[in-house]
Amino acid sequence: MHGAGWLRVIAACALAVIVMFGAAAVANAAPIQHARRTPAHHARRGPAHPHKAVPHRKPTGHRKPVVHRKPVVHRKPVVHRRPASWRLSIPGIGVSVSLLRLPAPSGPGLPVPSLQQASLAGWYDFTSVPGATGNSVIVGHVDTVSGPAVFYNLYLLKPGNAIFVTLGSPARRERFIVTWVTEVPKSEFPGQAVFGLTQKRQLRLITCGGDFDYQTRHYLDNIIVGARLAPAGSETTRKT
């Protein structure tokens, strides 16, 4: 992470953010509360307030002529970008997917992959690049109403399992070894362990878990996997 300031953001919004990673997010009419609308949504609805031409008025003696500004152009909805050629591979649970780039929070919660991108995982670009000093954080959905998502079997990982992140072009593959797997209530989300500053080279994977609350339409827990960068030349892993 870049500075301790993010820890205050994470502590304030961890419950609101991480709660979005499960099937509950797609069960409601508004699937992910802070998700951007898809391009199709905008195409159907159009801009909420179309700009109209403003007629020029003749300036009075004590006023300056009115200078008309260029109308504001409605931007296309933000689509989470994929870091060039970045991939996540977890052989023990059959995961091999592209990684999306998730930006820093601009509101009360952290962004997550859209439901249309539930088969992909997302890396927070305000955390460390995988393999660099610090905690690198990757998140993904556990499921949707259509079925399992990218991290559906994340809970099956065990210490010793391998996780690979392939970066850049030409490709550079970083190998991590799982050191712990835990399930915690969302009210007790360990922000320091996930997003805190460290001189170690670590990876954190997060998804939803536990029981499903049919009143709130959310899972009650989080599955969190901790991993460390494997020493160069080390090939010792354990399969599930």
C-alpha cells in the first residue's frame, strides 16, 4: 500500500465493501450497490439530462457578453481495465484467469469486479504489485445467481499450495505459497493483516463465505487466503 492513510479507509469501509463479493450481490434489483452501470444500461436509458442550446442574449451596457461554454459530454461508464497480460493461476482449485485492475476507492466502499466479470479476479492497484514488497490484494466473487464464480473453491486451499501471478510482456511469473486460510465474520475483517504495511512480499486473496443471510441478501463471512513469495528456484508445493 502507498501510505497508512489507506488503512483508515479500509477500517471504515471493510464491512460495506467485502460484503459485496457473494451471490447476495446479484439477488437484488441493484446487484452491486456501488457498481457502475454497464454500457448496455446507458445505451437503453440515454443521458438523464440532455443539453439544450442556449440562445445568445444581447449584452447590456453594464454586463460582459455571455461566453457560452462547450456542452459537457457524457462519459462512457468506467470499465475495470485489465493489466497488460496479467493472469492469476491456482492449480489446486482449477483457477486460471485474467486479472482486472481495480482502482482506489472514490466513495465509501472499494470497487469490485462487475457481475459480468464474475469469472475474473481483480487486483487493487493501490496495493503492491505481486512479487514486490508489501501486501498485494486480489478479490473475486464466490458465486452469482448463474452459478459458481472465480473464487468458489477458494476455501479448499491449504498451506503449501501454489499460487501463480503472471505479469507483463514479456511475461514474468511470480510464485506464492499459501501460508494460511481463514474464515472470519465480516464485522471482524482483519484490515491490518490484509492491507497493512509490511516489508514482506505477500499476497492476499478475498471472497465471500459462511452462511447466507436471506434478509440482508449477503454472505456473513469472508474467506481470506494469505500467501508469501516463494524463494527463487523453490518448487515444493502441496496439492489439495
